[in-house]
Amino acid sequence: MSVQKSDAFFFFGGKSNLNTDDLPKEWVALQEKEIQAYARHIAKYRLEKLTVHEVIKAHARAKGSVWNKIPPREMWDNMGPTLQVADKLAMALGSDLKEVTSAYRCPAYNARCPGAKPRSYHQQNLALDLMFNTSQSRVARVARELRDNGLFKGGVGRYNIFTHIDTRGHNADW
């Protein structure tokens, strides 16, 4: 596995640990072991354009006093196909990922997100909101082309500052 500096990983005797120094200390303290375990799980997908750190950082958010969390372990595999779609999308765009603005959302955190649906695919660990260094119209168009070419079945939603993708199993557009 080739690791770039941007992956923010350190290697110790074959085990990798995510560098959490730039993540909110309160959030890290609440779930350090789960963060490290989930980071290792994500690394198994060998993504080329998305880094593990970018994905983990998307979880390190609070709305008021409610912190988001790393997804429950039984949902970890749900994110694999979505991450692979996002990686292929970044390659197809030929544009750098600016930010993963949202990934898994725990129910309490999701309830505080303006505009979030109560049954959001983010709560099932199937969805990502992505910002690229290109127009969101282009991102959504290319995501739909990839989907139309059979890469995945799922949702593509274009918003002003990000594009939502999910692998729900049936197609939806907005």
C-alpha cells in the first residue's frame, strides 16, 4: 500500500494509526479507539484520490453540544461502495477533492443538521457530501454519467456548495 503524506498516517510495526492532531480534541477523546479502527477499515479500500483522513475528518463535527460519531461497526462495510464511487468520481473529474462535508451522521447529530431528512442515507453510512475544485453542476453531471454507465445504483443530488452521492440501491436525482 503506498501512502502519501496527506494520508496523515504513521506506521508502527505494520500497524497504522491516523494522526488526529488536527481533529477536535474533545471529539477524539470520546472515541479514539473507534476512530483508529475505522481508519484502518477505510484504508482497506485502497482509495487513490480520497484520503482516509478526509473521510474521518467529515465525522469530526458538532452541532451545538451534539458531536457526530464514527458509525457503529455493523455499518462500516456500508460505506465501501460509496467511497469507491467517490474515488472514481474524483478520477473522472480530474479535479482535486476540496472536502468531504458529510459522511455518516449519528441520529442525534442528523436531527440538528438543517435540511437533513429524518431517514437520511447518511444515517445508514451509505452517503457522502463532496466538494470538488470544480462546479457542482459538473460534479453532479459526471456522477450521473458514471451511474448511467453502471458504476453504481444510488442517489446524486446537486446543491450550491456540494454534491451528495449515495449507494442506496436504486437511482434518485435532485
